[in-house]
Amino acid sequence: MDQSKFWKTRSEKYNNLKWVNDNSYIRAFIRAGGFKRTDLVLDVGTGTGVIAHAISPLVKEVIGLDISQDMLEHSNWKDNKYFIRRDIRESIFHKEVFDKITARMVFHHIIDDTQKAMDECYRLLKKGGKMILAEGVPPSAKVKKDYEKIFKIKEKRITFLEEDLTGLMKKAGFSNIKIIPFIMNNFSIKNWLRNSGLSDAMQKKIYEMHINGSDVFKKAYNLRIVGGDCLITTKSLIIVGKK
């Protein structure tokens, strides 16, 4: 599936994903950012604008950036929020424009020139500005291969470990890097799959890969079957770096 078709399909049910609108995840992300009323913020890979909307009451202005017009059409263009269809790997802004740059669950989709994307974030920040990055990671390095096998069916993406993410930021020039683990309990596999845009056959295959996983896999994810659904505990990292 080409990227434009992938995002068009995904945009239709994206806002139905429980993790996307999970209040505890959003609050943790906002706390990590330390946003101020004077901040000009760039939200990279804004998607339907969930993070942009959450941040907007706390800052001066938010610009949401995304490669998919279909995703952007599900955002709400008003108040101090503006949305642009662009790729972060393209230099479209002058250097040192933004006080904060945010990117939640975005960088795993930047398959090519990932470092270039991070370098551009660094270039766009004012001196003393901050990057707030959040990415899902395997709960243990022991199950990284399982994680990759599951996502290989769903989409083309990068599987990061903590050292990969901090490495990207350090190479770009970020310092004072702070890592905040975020654990989400009772993550519903059925909700995730139903709103994934995948065919029924692919959804079934991924579901079975979870419930038939190894004991190591099940333990790492605290996997359990409750009310006909497969629930797991997921891990994300919120990483803050300073320019």
C-alpha cells in the first residue's frame, strides 16, 4: 500500500483509537514539555491534531505539520492553531523559529533520512528551546523481534529502543536529555486492530500472534484475555532534549 493510501485509510478511524486520546498519556506529554504562554510550538506529524489541541490553550501559537492531507482534514483549524501539509525533512522554515517542537508517535514512520528529520528539528529550535519526543518501544529488548514481526504485517516502520532515540537526539546536538517512561495498562488489541484500516484477515492474524505468543512475550506485555479482548501493558518513552 502506498503512503497516501495508507494514511487516507488510517485517517478515517484514527480518532477512535483509545491510545490516541488517552488523557493520562496526553497529560504526561504536556507535563514533560513545560509549556509557556509565550511559546511558539511546532507539532511534527500532527495527524488529526490531538497534541496540537491539547497544547494550544497553554501557548501562544501551535503549527501542526503533517505529510497527509487526509489526516489534517480531521483536525480543527481555529484559534491559535494552524496546520500545514509538509514533510519535516524539507526546510520550509527559517532556523531558530520555535520555542518547543513536539512529536508524539511520529518518528517510527520516518523510515528514510530519520536523522535528517531530527537534525531539522534541532535547526528550527531557538537556543534554549526544547524537543519533546514520544515513541512506543518494546517493553523489553527480549521481545523486540516479536514486536517487529507484528508491526511488519501492519505497516512499514522503525522499531526503536531507548538508545536509538537518545542516539538520534544526541547526534542532532541535543543536550540535557531527560527520559520519562510512560506505561499504559489495559491497552485493547481489538480496539487497536478495529481502527487500524487493516483487512479482517490481517487483523485476525495479528490478534492470534498476540494470544499465541511465547511465555516471554506474554509476560513482557502482561498479556491477558478479558471479556473476549486481549489486553496488554505497553511502554512509551517521552524524551525531552534541550538545544
